[in-house]
Amino acid sequence: MNEDRTTVAVQRYLDELGKVGGDHPAEPIIGALLGRAVGRLEGICGHLLFQSYPRLTRPPLNLQPDEMLSLVVERLLKAMRGYRPQTVRQFFALANQHMRWELNDLCRRLDKQGVVLELRESFVPNTPPSAGSQPSPEIGRMLDAIESLPEEEREVFCLVRVQGMTHADAAEVIGVAVKTIQRRLNRSLLLLTEKLHDLDPGAEPPSEL
């Protein structure tokens, strides 16, 4: 019943937001909307964090749902200044998108601090890792190559190859079919092979589905 009341209240705020003209500030309505939806948003944050990004809940971040919620609310406050979802479904889709972006950004920051990514076994140089705290030049190139992937391919690659999610779990997080995950992952590997082929010139690139 509480879920139903939340849905009705969120839709009412969205309707009000849609009527706001240029002369009237939208921030009070957006703030009230997020305040009304905060319980459900925190629940989604917790589910996504512990089910799909558990490494962020461990040291050094020790991220908790309430901390993640604060980051996501800040993102939503900015996003909704330019985008006005019209339905509850669109609102929570927007929230889910920014949750994934925030979590993926946090993962990338951890990786850039020195975590060696396993792109493909053939991409990993046959040299021991540096004893220093900074990633090797090869790892830096890999991180830059990942960052340069198209958004959809980068997201899937990070979920599956960096965070170790299954194709089915990644499909559930993003909201697409498993076949779509496989296609985007394969495309990301093709692009990375092209960019990083000199790390292992004899590697065979994956064939596109």
C-alpha cells in the first residue's frame, strides 16, 4: 500500500513539474519529489549496490546505501533541471541510470588507483607488475581505451569484465536482453582489440555477433 501511495505522490509531483514555466523555479518541486521518493530510491540503491557492486561496500570505500543515495540525489537534482520525466516509470528509469553511472564512476576511480584490469588474457603484458603504487603504462593505456569506448559498450564492459557480473545480471541492471549484453560486450572487445593490438599482435579479435 505504501508503494502505491509513493507512486501516486511521485506522479502528482511530476504533473506539477510539467506545468512549471520559465518564470517559476522548479527546484522546490524537484526537492519535494525526491524527498517523497527517498525511501524507494534508497531501497534501489541498496539492492543495486550489494547485488551488483559488492566490492564498493568493502575497503577502501565501504560504501553504504545512504551514502550512495546522497550522491544519486545530487545527480538527479542537476539532471532534472534540464529533463522533466512525465511518468513514474520515466522518473525511476532516470534514477536507475544515474545510480549505474555513479557506481561505474566509483569503480573506474578505484581501478585508476592501481587495480589491474583483466581486459582479455591476451591483452595483459607478459611482464611482472610494477612494485610502485602507480599503474604501468600498459594498464594506463587499457584504462584510457576503456574510457574511450562508446557509452553502451563501456557500461557493459565494466559490468561484465571489470566487475565480474554475469550476462544475465548485467542485462537485469541495464534493462536489456542478454543477447544485447553479449553483442555490446563483443563490440567492446573488438574496439579494444583494435586499440590495443600491439600488446599482443598475435591475438585473434572476437568475431562480431
